[in-house]
Amino acid sequence: MRISQMVPEPIKAVLRPFVHLITRPTKYKCELRYWREFRESSGGRFDNSHYRQVMLSIAGEKNEEFVKGKVLADFGCGPCGSLAWAKQAALRIGLDVLADQYADAFKSEILTHNMIYVTTTEEAIPLPNEIVDVMFTMNAIDHVDKLTSMSKEIWRVLKPGGDLIASFNLGEPPSFTEPQVLSEASLKQNLLQNMNVISYRIAPRGPDIDRYGPMLRGASGYGENGMAILWVRAMKPVH
């Protein structure tokens, strides 16, 4: 039995904030190091050319006309310029806990993305209520410590009638940088419970070099390892 399983839940609840204070800085260093190493392995420059196809595929759209004149955001955007493709949007906002550090570490590239990078926290997105028309998020929700509070924040900043367009990793074991084990049930309870689901697709996760390959090729269901990719498009109801 693990030591964590021997600790009563009330004591865990008291200790959890202190644990987060200690581990978060190290977690963020690991995530920044990942991006540094990823950039180096990609020839010293980030490539964002794949985001257009993937994000349009998750949305179920053939082209970017649906973002014309809209405010877009990407929660957990990373430093690659994930929304650089959406040139018809009125505004493109990248939300990430490391946005300020990306600006320091990758300044020459960040400034070419024509995006506004905003540093969010694990508890709050520093944007006004109901400002975002389309909220993208790709494989980022499993990185947050507090699924419920971040789900409420995504709901808060999304306009009535606005779309959540998301890719989730289901059933992946927790890690230091990805503490959430996402399931269909946890996402429906926290993020999708009050939304009108437009599309909902599940496919086995491919290897890292072809993560979305099975989904794009029309596969469905979970992999033999119990893991999968979930693509969702859902709309926040109009008041």
C-alpha cells in the first residue's frame, strides 16, 4: 500500500495546498525544459503548421471561415503559436501558466505569432467574463491541479453561444506534470455538464509522432491500454 493511501482524506485536503506550493515551481521548470528540448530537437525553431489541420478537424470545419471576426483563445497553448493560422479572427489569445516565461525564453518566435499571450494560474484565467467566442484546448486539461476550478473559469470567460473545441487525453496514468487522470465521466461532470455537445468522438491514441492518426483515419473506441483521445465541440447555451 502506498503511503498516500494510508493518509485520511481530511488530512490530505489540509496538506494539499502546501504540497502544491512546494511542487509547482519544479513542475513548471519541467514543463519549460520540455519545450526547450522540443525546440532543440526541431532544429532550433518551433513548427506550428500542424495546428490548423488538427484544430479544424476537432471543430469539424473545412476552413477557418467560422472564426472570422471572433475572439479566440487556446487554454494551455504552449509557445508554438497554436492560433497563428487563424488570421481571420478578431483576436487570438494564448492562455498558459508559463506565458511570461515563454516570452523570455523564446522571444524571437513569440513576437511573430500575432497572438496575445496571457499568463493564467491554476485557479483563475485573468480575462473578463464572457469575452471568448471560441475556446480551444488541446491536451492541456490533464496538466492542471484543480479540474473543477479551471472548468468553471473556462465556462466563465466563454460567451453564451460560444464554442469549446477540445482534445483530451483519456485514461493516461498521472505524472508529475500531468496530475489529472481524465475520464469521460470527470469531463462531463466538470466541464461539459451544462454545455450543448455538438460533436463527441473517441479514438485510440497513436504514437507520439502520430498522436491523432487513428482519429483522423476514422478509428473509434479505446486502445487496448485503456487510453484514448476524446475530441469534443460543445456550445455554451445562450441565456
